[in-house]
Amino acid sequence: MNIYLAPMEGLTGNIYRAVFNKHFGGVDKFFTPFLPVAEKGALSTKGYRDVLPENNAGMKLVPQILSNSAEGFLVMCDRLAADFGYDEFNINLGCPSGTVVSKGRGAGFLAYPEELDRFLDGIYKSRYKISVKTRIGMAQPEEFVRLISIYEKYPVHELIIHPRTGKDKYKNTPNWDMYAYAVQNSRHRLCYNGDIFTLEDMEKFKAAFPMADTVMLGRGVIADPALPALIKGGKLPDRQQLTDFFAELCDEYAKVLSGSTNLLHKMKEVALYLSWRFEGCEKTVKRIKKAKNIDDFKAAVFDMVLNGEMTV
């Protein structure tokens, strides 16, 4: 099974990827959180750090671009290719954030199939390998029938499908009927994305789609960074391995984030995902949420990891 790490804004940037890959591994391909199109392909400081090859050593990285302009998308591709040597890119047609959707980008672009068709016609005239990360529609699952017919017109390098609508955001459950429709009606290489949090979830998916060979994991990896290796037959993580991972992640973020408040905010988000894997730790989780300084925060996290009941 090929395993990809999903692009998650604020979570799976270059620092997380590097520390994760050092301590756990198991991921075959990584995707950057979306890079918005800027004039002449200019990158923010954060975006520059995220795609810099030396910050992604030992990883297959694909920049994900957020755009509804074929010209803007290709300007970004040209810049990333010229400056860093990238030749594979991903178009974000899945982000359900209100600020993204309101501008007709991400999942919001799916509501305009004719414009989307013209956009794809423009970007697939380029020399690059371009994959698509899509939802099954903006408002209704049935929109996916039209979307598949559009994707089938182009040489999509990979079609990564999160079978929810943009309106769903992360509510409800992934629509496996629509994913099955893609399996039956698409000639493209498919990758499934959505709600694989445990080994049991993975087994259920494999039972439903025995020919599937690629999945993209997001929140499941933040909650359990050992999940990709476990899916591939690895061992359960040692508790010390988890604390070492978390401590190094905190140290690396401290180098680039200004002030303890920003560091706490960043690390609390990661820690609260991690808490999904531990039972009977309600009081400790409250300590994590209420921590006012990094030392108290770390102490609470390490208490949870070292003494909590770990689930798989």
C-alpha cells in the first residue's frame, strides 16, 4: 500500500514532515499545504521554507497550489521548477474553508464545472505532471458524475479523492458509493483520502476496495504518527519514541516561531490530535489545554503519553 501524507494547513509543513519522517516514516509521498498563487510566483517566507529541498531531504515532496487561474497556476509551477527543480504539482480542489470557497477556489471551484474544465485544459497543456486533489462536489454528491467526466478528459497524473462535499467540510462520513463510482468510471490512478484513523479503519477500506493501492492520511497521522508504518506491518510505537518525537517537534518549532504563545498554540493543536490515541486521560488533557507555559505543557503531554492507555 502506498501511503501519502495529506496537506494540512498549519500542521504538515516542512518542520512536521522532517521530524515525523525521522522518527516514524512509512510515508511514500508528501504534499505541501497549499501555496496560494502570487504575482510572478513569489513565495512567502513560510512557503519558501516549506519547499526548500534541504528542508525536505529524503522525502518525495509535491507542492500543492491553490488557484482558479490556469495562468497563475502555471506561473507558480514555472517558478518552483526553475528555483527548486520540481516537476510534479498538485491542484487543490478540496479545501472547504469559507475564505477559500468564497473566492471560487479549493472545493469552491467545483461549483463551476465549465470554468473548471477550461482551467484544466489550460494547465494540462504544460510539461508538468499534475495531480488533482478533489472533493466529490461543492453541495451535492451527485455533482461528482459531472466532475469525473471532466477529469477523464485530461492526463491527470493522480486523482486523489476525498469523498465528501465541500459543504460537508469534515462532518458526516465519506461517501464510499461515490468513490466506488470513480473506481468504476475513471481511467486514472486513484488515491483515497478520508477518515482512516486506525488499523481497523484501514482494514475496512481494504475489504471494500481490495484493488486499492494508494491512500492519503491526514488527521490520522497527526493523532498517531506511527499509523503509516503500522499499516505497512510495523510495530506499535514505543512510548519513549512518541515523547522523543514530540520534544524534537517542539524544539524545531521554537526555532522559527516568535514567542511562547505562538509555540504553545501550535503544539497544543498537535497534542490534542495525539490525545485521540489515549483513553482515561481527561484530566491530563485539561492540563494540556490550560497550560500557560511550555514546561507545564510538555509535562502534561509526557504524562499522557507515558501513563495513558494507548489505543491502536
